[in-house]
Amino acid sequence: MTHAADPHSATHTAATTGATDGYRWRYLPELDGLRAIAVLLVFGFHVSGTFYYLPNGWLGVDVFFVLSGFLITSLLVAEQSRNGRIDLRNFYLRRALRLVPALIVLLVLTNIFALIAGQFTPSLVAQDSLAAALYVSNWVYAFDGLPRMYLQHTWSLAVEEQYYLLWAVVVVVAMARRISPSRLAAGAIAVGLASFVWRFVLLWPLGQPYERAYFGFDARLDGLLLGSALGAAVHTRMFAAVAQRNRQRSSTGMLAIAIGLVAVLSRFGFGSDEVDLMAVVLVINLATAAAIIAVLVAPDNAIKVLLRHPLAVAIGKRSYGIYLYHILAINIIRHLFDPAAELVSIGALALTMLMAFASYRLVEAPALRLKDRFASGVQPAKN
């Protein structure tokens, strides 16, 4: 069965050079592999005190941002090209069907566990649950620096959802005004640079708290917009021509360097949260964009084989559920079993996978089947 793809879909699509308009669509399992890397980095960040701990694993979120911007924009532009219009109503329905059911399950389970564990406080757990359900938790955390136990990771889901709501309208208006994908890409880069500069201004000239720059939607748009710029650019004849002429080993090296940078920087930063948020995030954004380009244009190689390994693809397809449930799983393991620190990551990873795979089968897959009724007409090949 095929599904209309989106950043959190069970299948992902990406454009490949071919037709006279520059692109045809097919499934690229390597993008699932990149998502697997991203979600495992985030998991490593949240298992502090264990051998798997990654001090900068939070950068996996920025990998997600670039991938999400790329996939959403490339699909929207493709829908316009194929159908002559973008159906915003169906777009938003598809997003809701893909994202909301599993989130509701997470919120219910989190509140139940907090009650059982004696850690339920209306001012935090209930408030955070409401903020997560409304996709505004990033703003709550941006202005409230209190430590969170269960749902702080939902901030990135809020940023992405807010982005989907706004960016889809921008693309629709741009396409209606016959703005070319190349100009759309240029505009995305310009606004992304503005967001990057604004993050700098918040941190230093204005002296705002770190949380304001880290969680604020306006300060975290650069990765999403860089991915969106790439998602628009792949629909240009220029990109198609360049890709056809440059299917050589240099793109293989670019893929290796990009993934290597993501791996190294997830473990080692510059020693300052503020500097990491500026410099390291920029490098990760560029590295992720480079990895996507290399996946599109590089000849088959050992790295692409690893990225499309069945295990990597299975994790990538379920990365949304893994991201949702991993904090709860870590807390359950630590609270119920109190294992040695070295065993926390193993037990929590096993429980996370169990919850994510069960959620995918029982909650997400049925919603995906319903989502197909609102397909955009841009369908990936079967996998």
C-alpha cells in the first residue's frame, strides 16, 4: 500500500531527475535512514548519565527540521505542478490524521503514568499536555524556563505544525501568482537568514534567556526554510540539469562528510549552549541539506546501502512514534526498575521501540489508511 508522503509519513518521497519538468517521484528509503539517525541522536541526548549519552544529541531535531521543510515543500510544489492547484483543506487534514492520533495517545499515557508515579502536578503535566495538544508548547517553554519532566520534547512538534500552517499558505499564494520554484527557494533562504540573525540578536544584543532563542518559532525557522528552499529548488530545470551532469563520486564524499559532521557534532560542541545554538546548528542544517542533495544525486554507494538497510528504514518510518514516546519510556524505566545507569539506555530503547512499533500498527497505520482518502495526487512508488 502507498501513502501520500509527508515529513512524518510511513513512507517518504523525493524527486529524481528525469522528465522534462525536471522530476518524477519515487520512494527513497535513504531519507528514512537519515530520519533514523536523527531520532537516535535525540534519544541519546535524553538518556543522560548512561554510556549512550550524547551531549549535543538535541541537534537531531535540527536534522528533522531540514528534512521536514524539504519534504513538505517538494510535495506541495509537485502537487501544484501535477494538479494545477494545491488543496489546502486536504493538506491540513492529512497533517492532522498523521500527527494527532499518536500525540493524543502519548498525552493520555503520560498523564496516567504521572498519576501512578505520584508525579502529576496540574501546573506542569496538565498544562504541558494542553500546550502540546494545541501545538503551542514551544511558546510556553520559551517564556517559562521551569524544568519539564515528560513533554518538553513536544516543542519541536509545535514549531513544525506552526510552520506547516503558515508555509503551506505561502506556497499556495506563490504558486497562484506564478512565482517560480527558484524564486520561492530564494525567498525561503532570505527569511531563513533573517531568522538566523534574529536568533543571534535575541541571545546577545537583547540578552534574552536561552530558552527564548531555543524554543521560539521565530528564532528556529532557518533549518525548516533551508529544507524548504531545497524542496523548491529540486523542481527547477537548473537543479535537474546539474544533478544529471554531476552523478559522480564527489557527491558520495559529500554524503560521507555530511553524516560524519552530524555524528561528531552530536557528541562534541563548543562548550557554550549559546554558541552551539548559533554555530553548530548552522553546520548541522547545511550538513543535512548536503546529505539530502547527495542522496538525490550520488551514485549508489556503501553509505546509501547502509541508509536503506531494512533496520534503518524500519526505525526511520517509525521515527515519529519513537520521538513521541522515548521520554515517557525513559521515565518508566527509571521509575519502575531503577536499573544501573548503564542499563537505562538499553531498557529505555527497547521500551521505546515496543511502544513506537505498537503505536504504528494500532494507531498510526489506520490513520494513514484514512489519510489516503485525501491524497494530493503525488504518490510514491510502492516499497
